[in-house]
Amino acid sequence: MVKMKGLSRGFVWWPNIDKDTEGAVRNCEECQELANNPACAPLHRWEYPSFPWQRLHIDFAGPVQGKMLMVVIDAHSKWPEIFLLKKLLARYTICLPAWDSLTKLYQTVHI
Ligand SMILES: [Zn+2]
């Protein structure tokens, strides 16, 4: 939209050209179809890890009864480890107590 308005203003100008351009695009069926189809991002396929705990997938779930869960999945075996977190994590991506538990359990945890 920004590019189209800039291009239009490079050739012609009238009062409310931006507003009129937006309206024309909004009412154009072809423009709307293209706008809803962003360019496809190339798929990135993870290589299958050759041994357990070589790569972990970590995410948070919850809140469940006021608590957050840190879910750790081993990419090789799909084994889940779930840690109950005592407080909500808004800004932290790794919970250190849970991380300590993981390293005690498996000794070699690589990021
Ligand atoms: Zn159009």
C-alpha cells in the first residue's frame, strides 16, 4: 500500500490521493486476493538428531491453575519433560531451576 501510494504520487497528485488510493485498493478484488497471499517462506526442515537429547524443543504452556508449565521435548525420542513453574514467566525464555533439573537428569544438555 505504501509503495503504491508513493508510486501514484510520483505521477499525479490531487487532494486526498492517499485516501482515494487506499479506497481503490480496498475495493479491488484482485488486490485483495494478492494481499491475503503473502509470499511463501521456504520451509526449514530440522535434521533428525542422531542421539537423544542432542536437540530440545522448549516452550511454555499455561497458565494451568495459576501455574505455568515449561515443556521440554527431546527431538530424537519425543520424550517430554514437564516442569511446573512457581511464577508466571513473562520475560524469561529459560527457567533456571528447571534447567538445573534437566542438566542433573541428563548431564549433557546442549543448546
Ligand atoms: Zn487492484
